[in-house]
Amino acid sequence: MVAVELYRVMKEIEELEKKLESLPEGALGREEIRNRLREAGALKDRLKKMIEGAKGD
């Protein structure tokens, strides 16, 4: 299940990056997308660590 969640988060990050690239500098919403990207990136890192920890058992 963790791997499925990791895949979902990675797809979300890809979509957010595309949205951010499509918005002009200074556009409303860029900061919100950056915040969501930061949160998604942190979640991705936590999920990866969980998977790596499970492999070590």
C-alpha cells in the first residue's frame, strides 16, 4: 500500500510542476502550488524511507 501511495504522490508532484511551469511569474496561485509541491515532496521522502525501512527487515 505504501508503494501505491508513493506512486500517487509522485504523479501529483509531476502535475503540480507542470501547473507551476504554465503559470507566468507573479501569477496568483504560484505560491500555493509551491507550498503543495513542498508538502508533497516531504511526503514522498517519508514514504520512500518507510519502503527502505521495510526492505531492511
